[in-house]
Amino acid sequence: MEQKKEAECKEASRKEGVVIESLRNAVFKVRLDGEDNEILAHLAGKLRLHHIKILPGDRVVVEQSSYDSSRGRIVYRL
């Protein structure tokens, strides 16, 4: 029960962006909309499981970590 309460407190913010560069090990550089900064984002488990391909130029939804704002997880390809 305690772990579930902690997980609810640590919410990740979802933002849209564009993939700029594909790096190795399913890691991508993503430029967020409305912001000038770039973050490193890895592919979420469901996208890996279903073999969803991400290419530079694709629009994606990224969950940005509340602990490290320079990293995130790609959860959806638009």
C-alpha cells in the first residue's frame, strides 16, 4: 500500500515533442513543444513490446520525470 501512495505522489508530466535524433539502445533526443531545450527519452515498454518504430521527425508524447527534467520516457507516437 505504501508503494502505491508514493507512486501517486511522483507524477510525471506529459508533454508533446519532436524526435530530433535517434541514439543507440532505443534512446532518442526529443525537442519539446513550446520549449527550447532537448531531453533524452527512452522508449516505454509497451512500445518496445509491440515493435513501434520511432524515426527522427516523428511527433511523440513524453513523460518527463519530476526528479530529472533532462530525461523522460516516450509513451505514445502521434
